[in-house]
Amino acid sequence: MATDFQVTIDATEPHALADWWAEVLGWSVEAQDESLIRGTVAAGQASEADTTTHRGRLVWAVGAAITSPDPGRPRVLFQHVPEAKTVKNRVHLDVRVGDERREAEVARLLGMGATELWRSSQGPFTWATLADPEGNEFCVA
């Protein structure tokens, strides 16, 4: 039996980064249940410090997740960490759009706040390595 998994990315602003990646991929940010959050705080199982407001809604401060509209793809969770990214990722995402769409996609992502780091190729494969708004590297191939 196969084991399911999610990809977890550390972020200083997890809700903003989840919004950014949801737009990049055409995915959705998972809704958080405000009444559940309020009830958990009221019951003393969490505190106001465990919450924040994002886009006018009460959410858990610890993070946000995005999901694909297509079934079977892994969930991506953006979890809050206090420190900024300081070294190269050991794992990264590849945004695969194909050779014919790569340049337009790179331009779109740069317009959304990504930073181009370098270009590379190996054999018939060519890609651009970018960084998201928090500095996490990813490739557009």
C-alpha cells in the first residue's frame, strides 16, 4: 500500500506565500473554519496568539495550505517559522509548463514577485531557476 504525503514549506508569512503559490499553480487556498477557531480559543484549547487575520478572516497563525483542483495531487502546507530562509533549498518544486510556455510563464512569475536566479540546461532539458517572494528556489521547465 502506498503512503500519502504532503509537501511542507517553511515561511515567515505562510498565508501570503500560500496565496502566491495558489495563484502560480492555479490551485486553491484551503478555507479555515472561523467558528471552529473561535470555539477552540473560547474552550481554552488555543489562545488568541495562535490566530491571525488574513484577508479579513480569522485563521490559524501557524500556516495555510493549498490544494489542486485535480484529485490525487499532494497538498502543499506553508508553515510559520520565525527565521528567514538563509541557504539553498535541499528540495524544490518544478513548475512544468513545457518549452513553448516557459518564457511567458517566467515573465508572469517575475511580474508576481519572483526573482530570476539562473538558467540552465542538460541534454534536451532547459529550465529557469527562480525564487518565490520568500527566497525559496523553484524551477520553471
